[in-house]
Amino acid sequence: MAGGPTLPAMSDTAHWSQRDTSRCPRCGRKHRDEVHVWATYCRRCRRQIERRRQWAEASGEDVLELCARIGVSRRFFGDGGPPDYSDPGLAERIAARPLPKGGLLITGPVGSHKTHLLAARCVDAARRGFSARLVKWTAFVREVRATYQPGARETESDVLRRYARLDYVGLDDFGIGRADCQETDAALRLAYDLLDERYRACRTTDVSTNWVPTELAERFDERIARRLRELCTVYPMLLTGADAAHNAARLAAQQSPATMSTD
């Protein structure tokens, strides 16, 4: 079982000196092995991951069923059928360059395939036997707000705990909204609580956003920006091909004197 699947280690920006390497990064139990490596899960977690992977293979679950289970939209399948999400190199082909280890803060303009990259990494984690989920930031906020309704079956703590326990979470469109609007106090608290729970549990977390880190610090606050830096490596996505040409034409039209208002 020692050769079982493992998720990438967390970002090199994390404070490794503060990690307790004698404990499993997935469940927190102390290792019984003589050699303690942070990226090595305990025997119980390795068995759980391997059993989940074997069950997925034996059940014959196809890619459509898998994606529906972990929150990946059918939109990413395209007209030509689903991409080969079982291919471990799919994420790097979408990114068009090597991916760093650990969680990613995926930044870039609309159309730069940030969500496609999240989907590929989420499916890859699920294929290898890890619990994984892709969720939009707005959907997560709605899920938490639903717990405030009378008769709700879950509390806010239940939702946060459920996401904290997942081996992999892809948080899509983080901080979506108008550039001149700061997030509400409730959204700020939810963002920090979610990221802090993932950070403390040492879980791999990917976040996609249209904002650069300095803009996220202004839109949310410095505490949240700091947690993102500790959880993730900043990974910019660039527009290519027709998307780049379309974006350049749009920006040129916006800056054209003919389109500018005059007194």
C-alpha cells in the first residue's frame, strides 16, 4: 500500500517548519512508521484511498457519473464528447506548461480556461481515490445561507466541516462581482473560515479568480489574502488563440476615441 496514490504536497510557500511531520496530513493521527515524511499518509488513510479507488474502478463509473458526483458541469464536455479526464496529463495540457506542486491560485481573465483546469484536477483527484469537490464561490455561499432557514437539516458548521474534510476542493470564481464592491462582512467571514479550515487540515485547495492577489486583499482583507498565499501557489492563466484575439479587439474598441464619451 505504500505505493498508493497521493495528492501533490502543499505549496512551497507554506510554513513547513511549523508542520508536525510525525502526523498524517489527512487525518492527524501519529505515524507508526520510523521514518516520518509529511507527504506520506498513515496506513489507515492509504487503505481508505486505495479502497475508494478500487471501488471506482470495479463499479464501472463512467466520466459523466463521476463528474456529476464531484460537481463538474457537463458544459466542460463539449460537442465532441467528454475529454479524457482519466489522462493524468490533461491538466498540464490545459495549462500549456508544467504545474507546480500543491494548491493553485489560478488567476486570469474571462476565457483563459481557469475552470477547465480546476475540473481536470478535480477529476484526477477523484480518479485516484481521493474525496474531491468542485464548487463555485457563489454556490458555496448559497449552500451556507440555506442553513439559516427554519427547518434546515444542516448548520453552518456542518457545511464548513464537510468541505474541510474533503481531500481536494476546487473553489471556482472566488470573489466574483463588480470591481467597485467589497464583499459583505458575512462573505468575508465565510471565506476566511473555509480557507482557514482547509489550511489547518492541510488539504489541497485550488482557487480560481479573475483578480490578482493584491486586488483580492482589497476586495476581501489581508487575512484572507495571507491564507491564500499559504494554501496556494499563484498560477496565472493566459489567453491564447481566438480568445486572445477577441479580448484584444474588445480592449481596442473600449479605448478607441470613437467609443469614448465627449462633453
